[in-house]
Amino acid sequence: MRIAQAEVDRTLRVAERIHANRPLMSAAMDKIADVLLEDPTAPLELSITELAERAGTSPATVTRFCRQLGYPGYVQFRVGVATDSGRGDTSNSEETWRAEMGRALDPDDTPEDVLRALLNAHVRSLRATADVLDLDIAASVAHQIGAARHLDIYGTGGSFAMAEEMRTRLYRIGVNAHAWGDVHAGLASASILDEQAIAIGISNSGRTRETLDMLDRAKLTGAHTVAITSFRNSPLAQTADCTLLASVPEQYLHPADLSAKHSQLFVLDVLYLLVAQLDYSATVARIAASADAVASHRRPD
């Protein structure tokens, strides 16, 4: 189950939808995406047959592509493209595109430009992640976390920071969670898991060797494995038993930018809250107890 399409689609532009849904696309749809990202206004000049020919695919695939993005058909898709391109209101269209769609940071950007670009990038990442997040899988993973005797969370670099944040939250509400960023320590932990354990690997690219090795070892021991990544077809996703997508529509400066971390944390936050709901009374009691334990270390108002 995904969030109701209408709730998200009214805030997402065509290019954002393409980036967000690309991990879910077939090879044929990928060709259409390439054409449209290179020439965003092509549908305004091309019929469905002509667009299919340019992409080297079929009109039926174009229709499926439109539906994948949340449009009932090609006509509605063209309306979305026309709206985004500013047809009928072309005043300052370049500046509108830059401000709304985002782009790589320029060395001459003002602080206000930087702020706007970053805010737009992060908001788009969260919206795109909400659009592709499979809530049925998320709910299933949350139940498995609640029932597991042991939870390992693997990640390196910035992804380890996300793993450690999740470990702290879950441990506070009674989950036996552990975060591993060092591959040797992670492999040692993964080697003693079993069918009653769950392991989560976090990697934006899905290609980080250390995270792959740790999750693969956990799977060999019988643990249920989960990937959190931006790419459904990545090695990490292919290794895991199930995948939760943390979508990053664009990179503004570096492939490991913070918008990826925000998307990962968003997915982890959903998981945390779903786990917390499993035994709400116990969750509230544990949070209250841990808050009371550190209360004396806070300075009074």
C-alpha cells in the first residue's frame, strides 16, 4: 500500500515524479524517462505514438509510464507537462524553473539562493520518498522489529549516523537494537544472528561494499533482511528480503548530500513510529522512565 496518490501528486511536478518513480520503472519505461528528462516539453509537441517512437518503445508502454507517475493517461500527462513548463504564463519562466525545480549550486549564489535551493531539494526528497514508500512493507518490518530478539542496523559514513539514530530511538522503547559502522564488528554481530533476528542495511547508492557484506552475512545466518536505499535494482536491494525506498530526486552538490540522509531518516521515522504503536502503553512508560532518568542533568528554566 502506498500513500493515496492524490495526496502527494498535487505537490509534485512531472520531473520530480519521474525521479521519484524511476527505481520502480522497467527498462522500457526508463527509456521514456531519459527522453523526458533531456527534453521536458517533448510531450507538448509529440503524440503518444511519436513519443514512443523517439524512446524506442510502444504507445502502451507510454500509457503505463503515465500511470506509474499518477496520471490516468497521456492527455492528463501532457496537461501536467504544460503546467510545469509555464505555457500560458511564460514570464520569467527560467527563474521559476530554477527556483522551483532546483539545480546544482552556483559559486555566485547568494545566501538566499543557497537556502532556497537546499530547502527545495530536501522538500522534494521527502515528498518523493512519501510517494514511493510501500507502507505494507513498512508495517510488516515494524512488526518483525517488535517481535525480534535482536536487531542489527548497518551503515557506513552518513548512513551509519542514521543507523545510530535509529538504534537510540528503538533501544529507548525496549527494542534490542544495535548499530554497526565498522565492518569487522558488524560481520561479527551478523554471524550470530538467527531466524528470530532482523537486519537492516542503509545505503543511498545501495552499492557500499561494507554494508553489503554485513547484510549478506546476516541473511546467511537466517535473519530477515531489509534494505533502505534509493535504488530498487541496487545490489543491496537485491540482497535483502525486502526494500524500503528513500528517494533522492536530485543531487545539488555531492552524491551523498544531506537530502539523502533526510529521506533515510524519514523512512526510519516511519518505522520507529509504527514499532512504537505496537505496544503504545509500554512505549509511553519507557520514554517517560528514560526522560526521568536524565531529568537531573538538565538545567532548570
